[in-house]
Amino acid sequence: MRGRWAQGLEPRYFHWIIKDRLAASERPGGFARNHRKVRRQEELIWLAGHGFTHVLSLLDSPHNLHAYDEAGLPYEQVPLGRHDELPQRLQVIFRTIAGWLDVPAECVLVHHEEFGDRLLGVLGGYLLYAGLVEDPTHAVQIIERLSSRQLGAVGREIVAVTVDERLKR
């Protein structure tokens, strides 16, 4: 391959949450019926070429995990699960991200099936967990600004669970 195709394609809805350290996107290759194997491979090439050292999948199913192995990208899957499982799942998700980011050279992509409220709520919660912001309203505003999306009730609820459960590093 030559030219820009050899460099892969940026994942859909790719956004930095912490510049050059923590990013989020839709599942590489797209979600559900829109998923394309070729696109997934191109996006994984892009991630590897841009220094990503880990992928965190929040999917409930093992979709894409074999592709990360094939691409040589270390990954972890921590299913976000049901609403009643959020306190326990968020704790594991936040610890996983924080553990990776404790190493200065690490660069992490977090994804869910689609780039939506559940993913963005987790990232807003992570900002609180990591102590990067103190106020949940501020965490929501930052995520909305970074993602160019308004956070809906589901995302705000995930941020609220982070506060209510006192999930802090």
C-alpha cells in the first residue's frame, strides 16, 4: 500500500478527551449493520500508526477482540453492562484507564458500539474519577465541548453514578 491509504483511516467520531493520551470513538469498523471488516482494518492501522498502545472495549460482546490481536494492539474488554451493574463496572473501567495512563508513554482509545451517551458518560465520569475536574456539571460541559454533542439523560446518569458512588482515584 502507498500514500494515505497505507496510513489507515481515522476511526469514526474520533475525539481526544486528554490530548495525545486518551481518546474515544465508535467501535473500529462501525457499529452493527454498518460494520465493515476493511474499514476496521484501516482504522486499526491508523491507531497503531498514531501511537495507540491500548484499546478499551466497553462492548458487552467480544466483537473486534480478535482484530486487536491480529493488529498487535493490546486491549481489554470491560463490558459496561446493565444500569444496576454500573457502580462495579465503572470502578473497573476507571482503574483500567488510570493504570494505563500512569505510564507516560501510553495512549488509550476507549470505544463502545457507537459514539453516544453511554461512552461519553463514562468519559465524563473518568474526568471526575481522575480528579481532572471536581464538579459533575463541569465534567458534562467538557465532554459536550470535546465531543461536539449534547450529553443526554443516559450519559448524565453515568456521571451521577460516579459522584453518588464516590468513585475517585
